[in-house]
Amino acid sequence: MSPDPSPYAVFVAGLPKAELHVHHVGSAPPRTVAALAERHPGTVPSDLDELREFYRFRDFAHFIEVYLAVVDLLRDPEDIRLLTYEIAEELALQQRVRYAEVTLTPHTSVLAGIAVEAFVEAVEDARVAAERDHGIVLRWCFDIPGEFGLPAGEETLRYALDHGPETLVGFGLGGPEIGVGRTQFKDVFDRARAAGLHSVPHAGETTGPETVWDALRDLGAERIGHGTSSVQDPELLAYLVERRIPLEVCPTSNIATRAVARFEEHPIRTMYDAGAVVTVNSDDPPMFGTTLNREYEIAAELLDLDRRGIAGLAATAVRASFLPEVDQGRLLEEIDAYTRTAG
């Protein structure tokens, strides 16, 4: 059960935002998934009502199963381009996202038969069109699908080093955490970081705080995807606060995958009150029946924030982003101007 409708919904809807933890395939609007399912019949329903039922997850493992079924709908570069453009359009027009670091998993598309060169060309073509049409700035993070192990890490690094566009800023690790140790990817992350990519692995979502420590010590994590279990280790939480390492928090995602039982038990308040750098994100929003706007509303409820506090969350995301400082400044000014006018 989610918190009550927010009294700040209108304010949140107009607030300029940065989105730091959002997955490419997981962000596909339902209309796009339905169109792809009709184009490529299989296990994913093309009826929107049936699709909503398809997105009811028993646990994290079931979520991965469903996610990969949607990935299987992307059969050619035109599918990739359509998906990417419509994600950007949704973020820009419906969520007022001005800048997003979108997590791409090229390895799964390559396994589906799409050459990495064609994959990169498709997402870049959509990125340019979305910026032209809607003013949204997109940057990419190449993500290792952890369920495929170290070979996927090596391949994802190769894609990044040999085919990554200039708009590639991050290197991550997603998929299941249980049974997929972070430390095995140390050398891959070392080489990615040496090439100038920022380290942004998932950690501590469905496992304990030791996974977060592994991400910090072995993968050189600059931000932590989720980090939900960090609050279980006071030393770890203090480390994150002292080093100003941002946490990419996705409340509804954690409920949907059963990583957290209820919103009232979500650790975001403990993180925030401890002084951690908390950013609010949507993860796989249509799959979880949410939006970035709704995640801000939920965070405002859980953290007892007013308009300025909500705007502060938006500003934190901008500062935690990999935007150049001058561009961060422009977006922060836009947030301030909106808050003065709307507040």
C-alpha cells in the first residue's frame, strides 16, 4: 500500500529534475511494449490490461524473468530506436526530466542478434532526436547483466571501450545480486575507470551491507544503485555520509520486488536523517506502476518534506550527476527559479 496522494503533486509535476537510476528496457511505456509484443508475438501480452497483470512480481527473481521477456521483444535496431525515443519523450513531457543518465544493457541486445554498432547507432539517433524535439539531455551507462557472469562483464567493457559513444559516462552492474558477487568484476571495473567511465554498480538491494562494501572497495563505486541495506551497518552508513557517496534510491521498486515489505519500513528516512546523499529515482517505472513524479511524492511523504525540501531532492540529484559543473549550474538555477515562482 503506497502513501496517500500527495498535496504536492502539482508542484512535483512542474519541478525540473535529473533522473540517475532508470533502466532503458524497464522504462518502456506500456503502449510501446504492447506495440512490440504485437510485432513480435510471444510471452509478453499485447493487451494493456493483461500487460499490467504481467507486471505483478512475486519476487526479484520473477522480476528478472519478466524483464528478460521484454528484452526479447527488441529484435532489430528500429525496435531499439523506437523504445529509446519514446522513453525520452515520456521523461521530458510527463516527468519534467531535463537530464537523465539511462542504464543500457547492450549485452542482452547483442545476444538477441543486434550488432553492438547498430545498437549504439539506434540509441544515439533517438537521443539526438529527443533533445531536438523535447530539450531533454540523455547520457548513457553501460550495465553488466550480472546473471551472465564475468564473460558478460568483459563483453560489456569491450563494447564500452571499442564502440561507446562520447555520451557514455557510466559503467554499472545490474541483475540479481544473490549468487553474483561484486568482487569478480573488479578488474573489469578497474579498466573501465581507467578509461574515464564512472562506476555506478547496483549493490545492497536484495543482499546485505557487505555487498555495498564490495562495490565500494573492489569496484570503486562513485554512486550506489539502491544501497537499501546500507542502514543495517552503522559503519557503512557513516562511511557513505563522510565520503558523500550518493545513494540512488527507488522506493516503489523496492516494494514491487519485495526488497522492502512496506513503504513505512523503507530505509530512506534513516539514510536521509543520517545525512546521506539521497537521490530519488524510478528504476523501471512502468513495470512497477510508478513515475519519477510519484517517487518524489512518496519521498516527500516518507521524509516529511515541504516544497523546498522536495526541490532540495531535485538539486541533490543534479549535484550527484555526471553533468559538467557549468551545466549543473544551469539546471540548479532552473530548479531555484521554478521553486521561487511555484512556492
